[in-house]
Amino acid sequence: MRQSQLFGRTVRETPADAEIPSHQLLIRAGLIRQLSSGLYTLLPLAQRSARKIEAVIREEMDRIGGQEINMPLVQPADLWRESGRYQQMAGKELLAFADHNGREHVLAMTHEEAVTSHARGEINSYRQLPLMVYQLKLKFRDELRPRAGLIRVREFTMKDAYSFHTSEEDLDAFYMRTYDAYARIFARCGVPATVVESDPGMIGGTAAHEFMHVTPSGEDRLILCPTGDYTANAEVAAFDKGRLDFGPTAEREEVATPDCETIDEVADFLGVPTAQTIKAVLYVADGEFVFAAIRGDLDVNEVKLANALGAVELRPATEEEIRAAGAEPGYASPIGLDDDVKVVADDSVEALANGVAGANRPGYHLRNVNYGRDFTATVVDIALAQDGHTCAVCGAALEAANGIEVGNIFKLGTKYSESMGATYLDATGRQQSLIMGCYGIGVGRLLAAAVEASHDDDGISFPVAIAPYEVHLVPVGKGAEVVEAADALYEQWSSEGYEVLYDDRKESPGVKFKDSDLIGLPLRVTLSQRTLGDDAYEVKCRWKADREIVPKDGFSPRTYLDEAWAHMIDIPAPVSPD
């Protein structure tokens, strides 16, 4: 490709709204352009990289027996009603509309309903199982807060795969095969990935894992054990809360705590540690008031709480809603609430002896509050794991980090097959619900993560497997001899099968070199009057600091590209979970 004809140009200034390195560099290098909020056009360089990422994905999905299909972006809303997700998602991230006949449809943000509909029509016997189908398909999510370039967008291409099984054991085995395939995909694309336990979220199912590229610019919060014994998204992470000894059970008593509305104020006034207090955090879940109680030194994990309640919407309660439930803002207590109030207590409260809780009247708290004797609740882990908490597996101090999700895998079980009537006949002739798995990779996110993983102050450093071109041919200086030599070399290398971006622009050497570093192809070869006079090329590998002068005789880009492959493949693959 002659760079003078390339659609897309480099930009010197960093866009003001570009928040993270990949967003900044993909725009500056001329790879993407924003059309509207959360809507990006992939220009030719990015599109070439995306196609290479898709090729890697196809190879690995085919390797484990995947069959590629292509389902419509537009889906009947009735399919989503069958699964129950229309009622949950319509008007939020799921964009619904009516066609000219008044039939309701949605723009697919995922394809569980569509593939289950096809499965119930195509699969009728255990002899057809297991099987997996996949697609690389455009999706639309009506994202409330698009951000960070290709990381959180409204329209995106995703590889989504769906497997079908006769047993949970068979699903477990295939789940691990897909897990290993994902490890190969991310290693081949040059993206180090850490696997974490995750929340199934609106996809649903019995278990899920996310593949995360750990980076400060990531939007997900991760909890990692430094020994590698435990990794999880903070949304679901567990930890050892310890069992604190505050003496034998004592008589409950009310004490005055004037102007003490926060945990710290109460603990300081009464001379007790915050871990001896019971924190009240008050919510409304799907229209129902909920009193959440947790040990005072911990915070509520709202994802865990919503999952425990089976709630779609969870929000903080207003002062009016709190008082209507019989509680007092700032002094709320699980004791003395209206009978119909839902109380959820973290298991740290169940283990707490002689805690301090609100008295449900201004200026007063209760000492020596004990779960079981003084109040009861639904007890479940609703605590938010944070940096420094104790690993429940090995006892080490957990570490918090940020990450970009590049892939996810789910054990769906029969969530969709039961609600949508997708069944098969087993070996005894009995009708059984299909057992399903679901596996996703965002192509644009993976491209952005590759840039996050491989860049420096000068620009992108593309892994060779997904670089838009392999070689950047850069003639510099004046003179027909240089141009003729560069033209000939471009034709020769192109005919030999190398992917060459030829900078034939009438620009200064400084501009060409800056643009070359910004775009970040694996190998740059420079021609000039000096190198031609020495019968040599100036060669620069993007991941190295130094240039070298190499004799023309016997020179082959393959030597350096093979080194680039070796440099990329050195990335460790994630380890399979137990």
C-alpha cells in the first residue's frame, strides 16, 4: 500500500476527549475515527488488524470443532420475551423498535435467544451432541456511558460462540477446551491475559470467567492474590473476613451518641473499633425497600447484593423511603423495623459479637447487638473485597488492579433452553433440556488491548500477528535514485508476499519517522542516498531502541519478522482454573 493513497492520516495533537493510551494512539495513528458517541469507524489500518484478529479467532474456534454461522442483527422481540430478558433489558441497553408492520424487534446485543431458537429446531437427539456454533457478528448495545475509544462502545463486532451438551460434565470439559483456545488467541494477538472469576450478569448461568488484560487504564476492578491462588472480578471476589473477639455476649443497651451519624464518628465517640459496629446501607431493589447490614469496617458490594435479591434494579433509598420503613437516617438499625422490611446481613455480622448498631432514633445507638438474639436476616456474603484484604485460599494480602475485559466464558446450563423449550431426546427416549455454554470475545476491545499492551511514548508497537502491515518501507532524502530503488523494492517484496506500507509521500525524514513510530509496524526499512551508497539498508525493529545498518546482499525481511514473532510469542498464556 502506498501511504500517499492511504485513507486516514496521522494527527499530532492528542484528542482532548481521549482518556487512555489506546484511544489516543488509535486516533493519532489514523486507525479510527469517531462518528458519534460510542460509534467508531475503523479506517483501513485498523480494519486490516481487525481482520487478522478475526482470522486468529476463526482458526482457534475451528480447532475445537466450532462451526461458523451468521445470525441476524435484528431479532424478534418475542424471542427475548420467551427468555425473560426483554422485560429486564428493553428501554435500557437493549434497543427495541417496531417495523412498518408494527412488529416489535430488537437490535441484538447478544444472541443467546436467537441461537436457542435455532437449536430447538435443529437438535432433536443426543447423537447430535455435543456441538458448538460461533459467529463474528455486529452487535448494538445502547450504552449509557460510552468511553475509552473502542473499550466501551455502542456498536461493536463480537465473536460469540454457543455450545450444546447432554450433561454438566460434558459442558465442564468443553468449557475448559474453550478456555485453552482463548489462552491461545490472546497469546497470538500479543495480549497478556489474566483469568478471573466473574459475575454472569445479564447473560446468566451458573459460572463465568473473564479474560482480563491487567492495565491501569482498565475499567474493571480486579482482586488478585500475589501467589496466584485466587483471582476474581471485584464484583464477585470473596475474602477471609476473620473472626473478631469482642468478649462474651452482653446485655443490649441504648446509649446517647449526639451528632454521630457516620461509622467513624460513632466508633470514635464510643471508643470501639469500626469492626465492632454494624453499618446500615439502605436500598430500594425493584421497588422494595431493603436494609443491608454489614460490619462497619467493610463496604457493601452492590452486585453481590443485587444477585442475592434477584434484583434487576438497585438504588440507594431516599430519606423518605427510609423513614417509611421505620428506620432513621444516620441511626438506622435492623432492630425494630416494620415486619415487611427485607433485611440482608453480610456473614460478617452473623459472626460479630456485641456490635454497635443504630437505635432508629436520632442521637442514639445500641451497644451489644448480637445477630440471632436481637434480629434475624437473610445472611449472605455481600462484602466488597478490596486491596489488602486476606486471601481465603492462602492467607496472603490481596491486591487490587484494573483490567480490560477482552473475553468471557459462561456456563449457561439450562437458563435459556428451559424457558424457550429447546430439548432433545436422550438415549432412553426421554425429553431433556439442552445444557448450554456461551463464549465471547470483542474484536475492537482486543485491538485496543493489544495497543494498551504494546506501546511507548512514540506510538503503537504492533504484535506482528495483528499488525496492519509487516514492513514500513521509508525512503528519505531527495533524488530519483532513492525513489527508483524504493519503488523496485516495494514491488519485489509485495510480489514475494510481504505486507508492505510504502511511505512514498513528499515529507521530511522527521515527519516520516514520527509517523512510522506512531503507526508502529513491526519492521521499518529506510532507504537514503547514504545507505544506497553503502549497498545497505537501515533497519529498525519497532520494539527495539537502536537502528542497524544491514548489507543489501542476502537481506530478507523474514529474518526480522521471525524475530518479531518470537518476541510476541514470549507472552505467557493464562493457567486453566481448577
